[in-house]
Amino acid sequence: MIETKKISKDEYEIAKTGKMNVPVLIFASEKLLKDMQKDKTLEQAQNVAKLPGIIEKSIVLSDAHQGYGYPIGGVAAFDLDEGVISPGGVGYDIDCSVRLLKTNLTKKDLGNKKELIHSLARTVPSGVGRGSSFQITYKELDKVLEKGAEWVVEKLGDKEDLKHLEDGGRLKGSAKDVSDRAKKRGVGQLGTLGAGNHFLEIQEVDEIFDKEVAKKWGIKEGQIMIMIHCGSRGLGHQVASDYIKSMEDKYGWPEFDRELVNAPIKSPLGKKYLSAMNCAANFAFANKQMITHNVRENLKHYFPKIKIETVYEVCHNIAKIEEHVVEGKKQKVLVTRKGATRSFPGLPVIIPGSMGTASYLLVGTSTAMEKSFGSTAHGAGRVMSRHEAIRRQKGKDVKEKLNKLGIDVESGSLEGLSEEAPEAYKDIEEVIDVSDKVGLAKKVARLKPLAVMKG
């Protein structure tokens, strides 16, 4: 077992040894740390610490579990001249992220939740390969890849949303850096949810922890919220696959982990990957903007006076050039967040729970800037593989359990419910408590699920 040293409450360190360039810093309770020790989470974090140009530490967040290359829940920052970019530090589902919407409804206004979630499921396509009713040309797709949510707003309106998206829903990228194969996989999927852990959920504000911040954001106890969790679909997956192969062909791979194939940040290939990654993120921004528009149009039929506003959308799987304090001096670095949420002072942080458990709205902190390059957890984090979850539970049993909790469920398949059962995930309350107590993000509101649509 990898030796860890407790340095303070809910903080542990793996010392710099061997070929590690920096130590590993872990944010976890004793229980969450034991979960991490059951798979290769900490070993992967050590391997990340061996990458060229990494700065200060390899970070493991409270929801971390084994992933591809990086652990999911892993963060690292790199020097722009000496560092590298690894697709394993971003993930296959580029900009898998969360958008939170607030409404002027309360639970008593909802009526038949089962009918509502069924209607939304007919409006927002979900599932592997499921296409959109909103078809675009390849020429239009190139504009989506470069303009992100702006492109959808130009077509359908809702300009106010752009003020409440990370980076305004648009990152700098060139569509020419995205392969034809990736475009072919994405061209028919704008406005679709996808599968796996992606969801659309109707929620109720269950508890307010910070009344001042909640008031500023227009959040009230008993208010109905809508959370959308999805990413860049097949397009983002193909971008990752394309550049993993390109980097393997040009640079080979590290002897300590083939999954950490990489390219120098300042190299032509490194720059092309970051451009293509940004385009995939823009597709994800546009995707959620389209879903948001369709949700609004759908719910107007039930609630003619409904008002739906975006609280915020925040990225999870992304690499971004940001300014941070390094050894006492401000420096631009590349921060890679794999299954991690940006947590900047005063900005919303959205952390969804597992199916059937609460989600949280938090606010970013200056402590996070000091300790984790402005990052915190992104969700509950798995403790059970999808295969194991399917083996242990039947989808119909999961659905019955959720119904008994008062949660209506709409799913494309019962097997999908099995692999996303609450038992397959860590305790979201413990994950959030670590983040809150360590100071990586402070709790603002708890959101209780009422009805969920799974991919």
C-alpha cells in the first residue's frame, strides 16, 4: 500500500520519491482515503507527479477514483515552457459539465412529476448514439465548434444565459484542428443528453447554508431547480482518441504509464490538441444551451408563466491557461482538471450527487486558489465499476427504491439504472463536507431530487 502522511484534518500527502517531480496532496476523510486505496487512484496521482513541468503538487480531490491516465478527481498545473499536456488529464468526455437552472416554481406547483419528466425525456433525446431533431450542416458545426453557446443563442435567443456560463460558454479553438471523423460523430447530436452518468434532474432547494450568497444568486428554500449534466458526446470522445494516437506516434509514451501519453504544451501538436479540446468544450456548451432552450419550450406548455434562468454552468473535464501564485509570484500556468470543478472566489460551484442523492451548490474560495489551483470535487465519485453495479442490482429494483423515496425516474434502459445506482457511488455528503471544511468550496444550498431523467 502507498504510504500517506496526514498533514492536517482531511489532508494527506504522499512524499516526493523516485522519479516524482512533486509530492501528491490528497483531500479526503479517512473513509474516502480508504476507498481510494482500493484501486489505482493514488498510483495514478504519483505517475502524474512524474510528468515534465508539473508545478508544486499532484492533487487528489475527495471524490477521486481510478480513471484513464489521471485519476478522476485529479488536478495538476504545468509550466507553459517546460510542461506537457496529456489527454488523460482531461478525459474522453471533454467538458463533461453541469448547468443549473432556477425557476419561479415551488414543489406544490409541479403537479404530476412523472408526466413532467416523461415529457422532458421526449423533448431531450438521450442514450448512446441518439440523435437530435435539430440537424445542422458541417459548415454550421464548424461555427458551433468555434463559437460554442453563442451560436445557439444567435439562432434561438436567451442571450442572458451567456453571462452565467464559465468563460461565457466559448473557448478559443479552431475547427480545422478537429478531425472529420469527430465531426461526423457530433454533427447530429447537438441538444442530446447521452448515456452513462449524464442526467437531467428536477430538484427542490432543500436547505440554505449561506443566506447572503443564496440571495445574491436568487436561490430560495423550496424553489424548483433543473440540473443538466452532459458533455461533448461522441465528438469529444473522438477528439481524445485522435490526439492520444497522434501523441503516441510522435512522442511515444512514458514508461511508467502508457495512458499518460503527452506532448509539450508549446509544441505544434500540443497547441493543436488544446485547440481541438476547446472546440469540443464549445460543443458541450452549445449542447447544454440547446437542451436549456428545449426545456424552456417544453415546460411553457405546463406552466405558461414559468421563468427559467441559468444560475451557472461550470466545466469538469478541461485544461485551461490561468494565472496562479507560484512560489510567491503570479504566473500563467496550464491547469488540468480531470473530474474536477473550478472553484474561483465568489463564483458558483456545482457538484451533483449520485442518482437519488442530493446535489450541492457551493461558492468558490481564495483557499482553493492557494491549495488546489482553484479546484474542488465534481461529484460523488464511483466506488463500484459499472459492470459490478449491474451484477449486484437489477434496474427495476433501483427504480422501485427511488420511487419509494419520492423520486420519479425516466430512463432509456433498466441496465442504465443498474450501473448508476446510488450504491455505486461515494457518499456525496462526505465528499461535500471535506470540500467545505478544508475550504476548497463553501456550501450555499442543498438540492433534493424530485424527478430524474437518465441517459
